[in-house]
Amino acid sequence: MPAIVIVGAQWGDEGKGKIVDIFTEHADMVVRFGGGPNAGHTLVVGDDKLIVRLIPSGVLRPMTTCVLAQGMVIDPKSLVTELDELEHRGLRTAGRLVVSDRAHSILPYHVLVDGLREQGKGAIGTTKRGVGPCYEDKVARRGISLGALRDRTRLDALVGRALESWAPTIRELGGSVPTVSEILDAIEPARARIVGMLVNSQALIERAVRDNKCVVFEGAQGTLLDVDHGTYPFVTSSSPTAGGACVGSGVGPTRINEVVGLVKAYTTRVGGGPFPTELLDETGERIRKVGDEFGSVTGRPRRTGWIDLPGLRYAASVNGLDALAITKVDVLTGLSEIKACVAYDTPRGRTTDLPIDELDRAVPVYKTFRGWKKELGSARTMDDLPIEAREYLQFIQSEVGCPAVLVSVGSRREETIILRDPFSKRA
Ligand code: GDP
Ligand code: IMO
Ligand code: MG
């Protein structure tokens, strides 16, 4: 039984929640390996919609162990709020949801700094959840792991030290510096609950993989938001790419059997940064409306545009993609024509690669496809799709050089065409 990694191949919100939920039907374990409450993964079952931020999208599968691994940054209060919401829905997580004691804590001053910075000139459109400042502390080697929550006296000293280092920044940004006791009081109710869930997640995952269990590594964000490989500086502060699954969870690269890249049938982006195929016209507005493209964390309208094939080839390369899962094809129904960016004109000539450092000057070269009128929600095989949709999907697969394992035609679980069991490859 293999370990599979699922990553976003664009700028996030590709439908990872829906697809991870489907892939975990028979999984033993699902692992979030990076990011934090900046993620918002949507699961729709029947008429019920659930958005998870920190908790893995396999949580609806009662036999699946959910792991929040050490690459994550976790806001204790957000985690407890999510757990309460699940309990309120009658979903039991006790004993099957565990958290790495080496993951880092997002504390109120991280959220404060993120929000203050976003009011200023250097704003990049973050989710203001404190993710960037928390990763800054981690890399600066002054972060506070969740394990540190076990000992309140030690925590007191660590928070004091962190506040000292953030105080000048907070003041410079016009904020007021909280006290140590304000911070500790704010997290106290959550602290007590989270301490009971802390484990050595690396050892747990290693054992599951060694015992041939099915393990799904659930990416958050997307390849073009990767701090190393994305559209820097308009990126998140972690590594949402497939390599990040290894770094963030402690699983060795040779243990991964398959990497699946999630791709929307068009492109969206939330926040600032270059987006050459963006549609600032009626078509873009229509895609936003039909696709319900509003941020699941912040409610912000998502920017919309045509699919970017050089960008997807780049994602296939960075992640070593074995396969694609193509989502939201139904959203394109009714458009008279659909465009796909196949190359870019840059000041240095035409290229079929993604000119990642010149995206603000790159002009997309499009191939135009015929649209279709048929609603796709009831399609369960490729033959149920109109020929125009099949042609478009075939072109994407051949240009990216990856076959699709799945095509999604609606937000619900059943609105899916499964082409291959992702666990079947090298099982
Ligand atoms: P994630 O962050 O990658 O998990 O994606 P989000 O949940 O933030 O955003 C994806 C949105 O598209 C959610 O509202 C999903 O319910 C919805 N969705 C997922 N797949 C499909 C699909 O195939 N068709 C349609 N119409 N909606 C979809
Ligand atoms: P999921 O997992 C889409 C974007 C933000 C901003 C940039 C930095 O739901 O796909 P951050 O708060 O991380 O410091 O913001 O990254 N961003 C996302 N965009 N989907 C996400 O997650 C995102 N997580 C962060 O909008 O542009
Ligand atoms: Mg999302």
C-alpha cells in the first residue's frame, strides 16, 4: 500500500479538500505537512459543507488517523475552534487526531504583526493568520513549538523572549505590545486541550509507512506560492511542493509512491502578485460567479483567469508529478470559447517555459478551444463529457505530460470521474 502526496499545482484553492476526502476513503492516515490556518479546504457531502483549515481533509472518514505534522504552524485557538465545530457536527476525533509536538505555535503577536503589516505599503495580501511571522520565528530559531505548551513556566519565559524581539516591530507598525500574561491567558483554555493530543508524529508516520498502510500527504496552498519555487515575494512562507511533504513530516523521499497535482480547469489567485492569464473582464467575472471563487478563509474575491500550461509544466517538474487531478471543469460550461496559455512572449523572445521572474512583463500566447453547453455534474465517465470538454482535457494532459487520475465536475463527492485508483500505481 503506497504513500501518496497531493499538492496544489497552481496558486492554491484547486480543490484539495474535495480530492483528499475522496482519496482517503480507504486510507489509514492523512497527514498535513505544512502551512496553517491560511489554508481553507472545502468538503461537500450531500447538502453539508465543511471547511477545514488546520485539520486534515480526511477527517470525515471515521477510520482514518489525522496527523498535523511538524512542518505546520498551528494557532492553538483556531485548532480548538475547529475541533469544537467538528464535535458540534457529531464528528468524533478523540484518539484519531494527533498533533506533532514539534509543530510551531502561532501566538497572538504573530497575528497582530501580520495584520499590521498588511495595512502598510509592503502588503502582499496575506490571510492575516500570523503564518508568515510564525515561520519567521521558526527560522530565526526563537519559535515556540507546541511541545513547549506542556510546561507553563517555560512557556512564560519563551513568550517573554519572543515579545522582546517583536516589540520594536509592533511599535514601529503602530501597534501596542501585549503582555506575557495577556498572551498566556488568551491561549490557556486551548493549551490544556492540545497538550493531550501531542505526539512524535514523525515516528507515527514512519511506522504507518513501514507497515504498508495507505498514507495520504495533504498539501496546502499551491506550487506557485512556495517560498522557494513560487512567485516570490508574493508567496506563503512554507514549502507546499512535494518535497515539502518530506521535510514537513519527516517521511523519507524514497517512501513516496505517487505525487498527484491538483489543477483547476482555469486559474485563480487570492492576494497580490503577478497573474498573466488573469481575466479582468466579463468572462473573469462569470468564472468567479459560477465557480463561487471567494476565499474560504477570508471571503475575498479570487482573481480568475485562463489555465496556464507553462505554469503547470513547471509545477509538474518541481513536484515530479505522476498524475493530475483536474477540478472545476463544470464551471467552464456555457462559455463560447475557452483559452489555454501555451507559451509566453517575453522581452527575450517566446518561450514555452514559465518565465517566473518576468511574469509581470510576460504576454500569454493562447490556443483557443470550442466551448460546450452541456451541464457536467452528472458525468461519471469521460464518455459522458461533450467532445469539446474531452478535447480540452486531453490537451492539458498531453501538454503537461501527465495523465489524469480524476476529473471533478462539481463540489460534491459523487460529482467525480475516477479514472484510476491513485493507490494502484505501485501498490
Ligand atoms: P482547496 O483549498 O484546494 O481545498 O480548495 P477550496 O476548498 O479553497 O476551494 C475550492 C472550491 O471549489 C470549494 O468551494 C469546493 O467546494 C469547490 N469545488 C471543488 N471541486 C469542484 C468542482 O469540480 N466543481 C465545482 N463547481 N466546485 C468544486
Ligand atoms: P489553500 O490550502 C490560496 C496566499 C495568500 C497570500 C499569500 C501569503 O486553501 O489552497 P499567508 O497568509 O500564507 O502569509 O499569505 O498566500 N495563500 C493562499 N491562497 N489558497 C491558500 O491555501 C492560501 N494560503 C495562502 O492569499 O497571497
Ligand atoms: Mg482553499
